[in-house]
Amino acid sequence: MTVHCLSKDDDLGYHTLEDGCETTWSFSVNFLGYDVVFYCDVQWEGSDWKHFDVYDAGRDYHRCRSACRWMISKEGLLYGYNQEDGIWELFPFTKT
């Protein structure tokens, strides 16, 4: 899977991940806290790019206060970990 993650201020580049691998990075929420959005585009060989917001302050401020964790299943489903509730939630991909 190829992953390309960025925000309006930072482009983290393209990374190729093998099955079972992960990528990590860190950032700080600005003083106001509510205009930060990080997103990733992902693509499996031979498929269309899919898009999801990795961190949207309005949605994720409480859901992932210390770390936002995402998992993409072998079936191509996207799950985000909710630290507040202690559960993995299903999220939709959107086409880029």
C-alpha cells in the first residue's frame, strides 16, 4: 500500500507499507486547536486512491487526545481507535 499524508502546512511524502507494517509521525495542535486537519491518501496496487482525514480537530480533539491510531484491514476497511470510549470505530474512505 502506498500512503501519502499531509496537512495544509506539511507534506510527509509518499511511503510504501507492506502488510503488517505501520508509519508514525507527530504534530502539535495550534493554540486555537480547531483548524488543524491532517489527511492521508492510500492506494493498493491497481486500485483507485482513497482518502481519509487522519486528524480533524473538530472531530478528534476528544477521540484521540494523545494519539490517533488508524488501521486498514485486509478487506480495505478503515478503523480509527477512540481513546475516549476504548473501541475501534469504522470510518468511511472517500475517493480523492
